[in-house]
Amino acid sequence: MENTTAIKTISIVAFGVAAEKMKTNSVRVENIDDIDALKICLSNAYPELNEFKISIAVNKKIVHENMLLNDGDEVALLPPFSGG
Amino acid sequence: MTRFDRQINLRGFGQEAQNKLKQSSVLVIGAGGLGCPALLYLGAAGLGKIGIVDGDNVSVSNLNRQILYGENDAGKRKAVVATETIQQKYSDIDVECFNTFLDNSNALEIISQYDVVVDCCDNFSARYMINDACVLLNKPLVYGAIYQYEGQVSVFNVKDEKGFTHNYRDLFPVPPNAKQIPDCNETGVLGVLPGVIGTMQATEAIKLITGIGKTLCGKILYYNLLQQSFYELAIAKNPEASQAAPANEKDFRSHNYSVTCATVKTIDWNKADEMYSLNPQQTTFVDVREKDELPRVDTFMCVDLPLSALAHQAHCISPFEKLLVFCKGGVRSEKAVRQLQILFPEKQFYSIQGGILDRLSQLNNKLYATEV
């Protein structure tokens, strides 16, 4: 019998203060359906991420709405920078 | 022989591109970590006119990265020293000194005199203000910013290959709380980082003016100094961007650009009912009281999301776009909205004033009214 519950892996790339709070700039998560679910998963794993705003990109395109995530997708966490 | 022989000789550049630089003007806002390298390279490239805006003084702690200044400049006005230095090096450039901070009373007048704007400032208030002014004036804006060992660069208000323009509010529609992201004066910065990013900003300005190569319009480029790596992202239009920005020059002048905490929108039950009836598929009431608090709601559509379990159960609001949040008296719902706005910045949250107590008294009044 073929295994019907394929594992879906999403890689997360974090920038700026998001990477700082996560203490890493890349993590992988498994079996996350969509961006909203990912946000909740991340905010549980790294509660400090709730302290600021983060824009999201999927496969190097910034997205403003919830969308389904597929195996192999790369999600970037993009906090704003202001320094100069 | 001229100063520009080596770039005029460059294939794809030539006298034509050099003439374009000579006929063009660039405004550099902020003569700090990003502004110093940008100004030095723009000056060297042979711009016709350069404007320098800064209201700050040189401090000794600036000197690791603000390479237009030396020890003897501590305490002097940055815009004045920068103007003198560039003018002394290159007598043929018209250098204009704005010894002031830009604000929404002077920004439109100053920016409108220039062909390209380079944002080298160091705080969110100025960044949003410069962005909005450039959007209103349809002025090409070269954006650059840094955080610790990372930087980002983009070009706003220039049509991309598909004919769309983007701006900073497409990335982040509203400013964050200033306390959330401290600037580099507080967090520390290695001097070469703004050197790299400021030089990239000068590069983009030169490309915009001369038409060589491809600019970063429609894209944002991230740079990581520690990894020596780049990450380029495509920017998408954000529907919230135009709502958050001032619609015209009059609104711009009265817009409050001081960075404040994200505000919670509060509404009363009448307004909440009206919002629900306008779009019942994508709108819901959210009860953030604990599960044992009475009375429970059974007369209207409502999602239970106790404040104590908010982060764990917040996924239950995923299907909705507009969320009308209430608690017992209106205090916890505000707190919940603050947290939810951070989790779901693209959704619209409203805290209902007076909470369920207010709803009950309203219902009682209605009953009373029908009886009479």
C-alpha cells in the first residue's frame, strides 16, 4: 500500500529582528496547511515574534493574503528595517 | 582628460549617459551612514545638482560609518560639512544644503525640485513621510535601510516591466511602534554595512537617471553581511497601502507621522451589527471571554476565542476578513485586538465598546420600548 499521508516540508527564512528573536535565520516546519496556520505555529514556538509586524513572502514573492502552502515552499519572514 | 573618462569609455554608458547625469538632480535625505557613501559616489559620478538634507550634528559615535566626517567635525552640522566637502571636491556640481530635518511642512517643496530622491534616513516616521511625498509627487525614490548586519534596497514609484509602481506602504502599510524596532544608534552597526547599502542606493539612482541596466523597481533586495548573501523578493501591490496613505497634498500636510502604537479601532454594537450585515460571509463576532463566563451568546453568529488561549486557538478566525471582537466590558477585547492585529495584519479587527454588558442593556431597552 502506498503511504497516503505524505509529509509536507516548508522552509522558513527569517530576516532582521525575526531572525534575532528566533535565534536562527532558517527553520523547517512540517505539515502546515497555509500561511495563517504557519503564523500561529510560529507565534507559539517563538512568542516574541508577536511583538512586531512581519510581512510574508512565499517563494520570493511578497503575499498579503492567506494562501495554501505546498511541499518545498520557502516562506520568508520580513520585519521592517529603519536604520540608516 | 576629464574626471569621467573611465565611465564615458564604458560600453553601454558613454557620453550620452554622462550628459544625463550632468543634467539631473538627486536629493539625498539624511547625511548619515547611508547618506555619506551615497553622496560621495553621486558626487564622483558627475551629477548636475545634489541636495543634502539633514538637521543633525556630527557626533563622535557616528564616525565608524559616516565617512564624510572626521574627528574635527564633531558638533558641526552634518548638512553643512557634507555640502562643503562635496563642493570642495567637485566645483562643477550645484550642491544645495538643507540644514534641517524634513517634515510634512517642507517635504513637498524640497522634493519637487529634484529628479530622484534617495532615502538615507534612520527612522520610520521620516521613511513613511518621504514615501508618501514621493508617491504624491510621482517621484522616483531609492530606498535603503539597515538593521544590525542586514540591509535592504529598493526603488519605488517607477513602473516595473508590467507597468505597475510600488512603494514602501506595499511592504508595510502602517508604521510599527517605534519601540518594536530600535534604530542603529541603539542597536549597533558595523560601519561597512551602510557603506554597502548606501553605495547600492547611489548605484540605483545612477541607473534610473542614465537608463542603464535593470533597477530594483518592483523588487526588494536583502543583504546579509555575515553570510555575504543576497535575497531578492518581488513586491506585490497591497490593497491597504493606498488606504493608509494620505490621498492628496492637503492630507499629507496634516497627516500625523509621529510613530505611535498600533491603534485599536473601537465601535459600538449598532455599528458592529451594520458591518456584519454588509458582509455576513466574511465577518464574524468573536467572543474573547473565558468559556465559563455567562451569559453565552446564542442570538448571533459568534466564534469563541478565549483571551487566555488566543495564540493557540487563533486559527479559528482564519476564514473571516472582518472581526468584531467583544468581551464582558470592552477592556479584554482591546487587548485581544492588539495581539490579533500582529498575528493577522491583513485582517480588520474592531473592539466593541462596552462588551456584552452593553449589548444586554441595549436588548433590555428594546424590550422595554416594545412593551410601552
